[in-house]
Amino acid sequence: MDLIYFDDLEVGDSWTSSEYAVDHEEMLAYSRTNDPWPFHVNPEAAAKSPFGGLIASGGYTISLMYRLSHEIVNQPDRTWAFLGGFDWHVKFPEPVRSGDRLHERITILEKRLSSKPGRGIVKQLIELINDRKRVVLSIESTVLLATRL
């Protein structure tokens, strides 16, 4: 298995996942269990909301982001030398709806060595994008990656 180290990443590097179609029943099941606001679980109430229909929970949307992230950063033949994350700035600029087809893009924004040996700090932009080319989730995330030495 190849490890992708801090040293291997360059500012501007970008990766895109495959597409995932948001499953209506999965979306509802998540919301019923974890985030049962009416606009997430009740079609009649959601129709009267500012969203005009059911929308995905933010937690579910983040779960989809994790699912698609692993396609990019954690595969059997290659994985990032990830040591942890410690800062997130999250935005939900557009709602996610069942049937939306989403893909993820990860872009390296900044990188610098840590004050502790063997680690580098990477700031990345994670975006979930729907089939209408609208960003539905944007996360500026700061993570630690191991260095080669």
C-alpha cells in the first residue's frame, strides 16, 4: 500500500470522487433517528417550509462527505498518512434533496511544517457538489499528516 505523505501534496492539488445519488429512504432514516426536524422528516410540513420540500440533515450531508472522502484519501492501494484533524469551517450554501447526485472535490489550499517533527499541517477545501454544479457543503479543514522523515 502506498502512503501519501505531507511531502507528496502541493498547494492546488485537487481530487474528485465518483458520483453518489442521495437515497430517499436512507436520508429519511438518518433524519428520523438523528435530526427529526419537520423539514427533514415530514413531507407536508417541509412543503410549507422555506425549502418547499424535504431536505437532508446537515449530519447526513456530512456523512456523505465522509463516505466520498474515503474514496479519495483511504483506499486499499493508497492512503493518506493522516494523523488527525483539528479545525473545521463548515457552510451549507444549498440544501441536499433525495435524488441529488453528489460528488466531492478536495483541494489543497495551504501547507506548512508543524513545530513538532514528523508532521505537516494541511489546510484543505472539501466541497460536495450536486448535479446542477451547485456547492451544497463546503468545509475548510485543517489536518495533520505525517512527513516522510
